[in-house]
Amino acid sequence: MAGASISIKQETPDGGGDGGLAGDSLEKRILKVCNQDPKGVPDTILQLNLPGVGVKEKVEAINGLLSKGKIDLVNGSNGQLLYKLKDTQTQSDLKGSDDQERLVYQIIKEAGNKGIWIRDIRRGCGLAPPPLNKILKRMENKKAIKAIKSVGDSKKKVYMLFDLEPDRSVTGGAWYSDQDFDAEFVNVLNQTCFKFLQEKMEAAAKLDIDPLLKLNRSYASPVEVWKYIQELGLLSNEVNLGVDDIETILNTLIYDGKVEMTVSVSQSSSDKSVRTKMFRAIQPLSEPAGLMRVPCGVCPIFDNCYEGGAVSPSTCIYMKEWMDY
């Protein structure tokens, strides 16, 4: 064995400045770091998670990821550049798109489920109306975006991503059907909610218990009323009626003088006070005379009501209801 020599191969650590880290491996590490925060990570965080990686190797890997459409460069809240992962849905929606279409898509995406008007899209991308309209039409055909009529202005369309559920400020919520206020549906809900509270009050009145307990038993929470409406099966699958919607109906009953509201305070498991609104049907002491129910007596725009005006006795729905009564 005399004269024999042993040589030890020195391995370059991953990420060394001499290119010891394979490009694919570095890209995977960068993607892993970006996955830590869906909003994006700054270069400082990226550098901390890539010890020993040279600037040249890092830049080449980032450029590779950008060209492959796997990450985006976005501006953070403080103006700092962030590296952000592209979601698979975005990549699918933008397949075969050019830079202008990608920009328009990003502007619409940032608007969320409230949508964005075409004028604001044009302001954000700087495109003239003809090419922008072509891009929007092409994206609609690909089902990447959709146009929704705003309940506030039937002539105004807003654009949002195709899979998003429009915000209630756009559709009007459960009270609107095809951008039209569904007065009949609201009236049915109004009567049904009041009927439930009436039945609860009458059932409580028959109980042989302390008057204070009897009074408490006559109250119901919006959740109880909501469950009652659900069990009746009045709603179609297309109507998404929430507890907040029921509370809105109950508030209108308060304004009509049919219901009163109180607040119940209880302790939660974390020893925090929980405030719950409770509603109860009430009976008027006496029925008002017919003349007292004339809508003109309590109308807030009585002085602006005249024949031929925007508001007039001949077109007033409240006057018609009173006359029919």
C-alpha cells in the first residue's frame, strides 16, 4: 500500500457561486419559499431562505420562473416588489393570452366580486375602446370573465372573474330577481315572519308561568325565524337567504309597528359578552281610525307631492293601498 494516495472529492454546497446548484432545484426552492405567503414574498425573505446562493444564479432562476408563468412580480402595500405564485386557475384562464389580455385579466381579478366598470378597466390598462372590447369579448367566450348588470344601474355592466359569486351590492341580494325588486317575495316573507312571532307570542301567553318568563318566551332571535322559513320550504334553490336578510325583514316590521326588539346579553365560553337581538310581536292597544291611516299624514315628501310631479297622489302606491283597504 506504500505510495498509494487517497484523494477526497470536495462537493460544492448547494447554491454556491460557482453554479453548483442545478437550475431546476433552485427554481423548486424559490417556489417553496413563495408558497409560504399567497400574497407574495419580498426579496429579503427569499434571500434568507436561500443561503449561499449567488445573485446571478438567483436572478436566472427567477427569470426562468417568470418566463414559465409560474410566478409574478407584484407591488406590495408599501410599494415593495413581491414574488407571488401564480394560481393554476389563472394559468388556465390565460392560456394562449397575450400581454394585453393578461393585464386586463389582472385588473378585473383585483376588483374581486364587486366587479369593475369598463371605464375603470380602460383607465387601468390604457387601451382604446375597440381593442379593449375585443379582449373582453374574447375572455368572455373563454369563460375567464363574465359581465353582470349592476342593480344600481341596469345600463351599467361590471366585469369579474367567471367563477366568482357577485357581491350583494351588485345583484341586490335576495330581494332582487333579474335586477328587479321582488316586492311580492318581500311581502310574503314579511307576513311569514310576523306570523311566526305571533304564534310564539300566543303560545307563550297560554303558559302557566311567571309573567316575566312568559314575556321572555315570546321573543325569538333572527336565527330562529330563519330556521322556520327554511323548514317551510318557501325558498327555491336559487335564493340564498341569510340571517342578515331575515333581520332586515324584522326591522321593517318594527317600522310598521308590529314588532318590538330587545337585546339579550349572555356569556360565551371565553367569558365574553354576546349580544343577541330578540324580536317579539306586539298588539296595538286600539285600531287607528281610517282617517288616521291616510298615508299623506306621515309622508316625508308631502310638500313635494302634486299632480304631474315625480310624486303624485294618482301614482302613489301607498294611497292606492289605503283606498283599496
